Amino acid sequence: MTDLLALGSDLPTADLTPGTVLIEEGTRPGRLLVLVSGEVVVEHDGVPFARIDSPGAVFGEMSAVLDRAATATVRAVGDVRVHVVDDPVRFLTDTPGAALAVLRTTASRLDGMTQYLVDVKRQFADQAGHLGLVDQILDTLVHHQGPGARTGSARDPEGDHHHEHD
């Protein structure tokens, strides 16, 4: 995760006090944050599910990449310092290595969640009711592909279309 610290070393920083909301669930933050120091708690529907204190951790990447509202609230536990990326798509597109660093972080989170869900599936495979649905939930998650990819680039921002040649 330290790749993002190096890649974002020239970005502006923000110093936040305990309790400050960095990203609010249901809003479009429009920015990406990289943890420099401190600790945050991540909540969904008011339920805390993760505490993160690893320098280089990234927040707001899902909202930026999927172009939708944040799915969780990120709140400072103590004093926190973050690098602020005001134009996440440009940063991920124009900064060599940034997209790969974010992908590694996201893949690591997904891998941890997958391992957890497989463990739950093993524990409750023979159960009736909602615990027995873990198999169906995993199948849905694995087969969900999200929105289709576009082939646009800096030279061809429209992408996915045929060009007329003279």
C-alpha cells in the first residue's frame, strides 16, 4: 500500500481531528483519499466493520471508479492526515502506477472478504434459513461483473465507437 504514498507525495494533505467524517455513505465524495497517518473506522448503515491504520490505504476509490455514491462512511478515530486527490479519475489515468496500486488494495480487500465468506459457507452449509443462503450469495458476488468497460483513452475519450477514415 505504500506505493500510493510515494505516488501521492506531491498531493495536498489534510489534517483531520477525531470524529471527522472523511467520506459519508450515500454521498458522492468526488475525491480519493490516501491515509498518511492515523486511524479510521469504516461503517455501513452505522455499523463499524473495519478499522484501518495502514499508511497508504485508499478511500473513495470505489465511488470514483464506479461513478456512484459512497457505500460506506469513513470516520477519523484519532488525529488523521490524508493526501487528497481532487480528480481521482485523472490521477488514476495519468499517474503511472496509481491504478495498479489501487487495484492491488481493492483486490486485497476482496480476497480477504472472499476467504471470510468461504469460511462462513463451510460453517453453515448444512443450515436452513438465511445462513444456508451463503452459497447463493457467493455465487451472485462471483458472477456480478458490474458495468461494461469502455475503451476510451486520453487520445480517444469517447472510445467504443467506429472512426471514419478519409
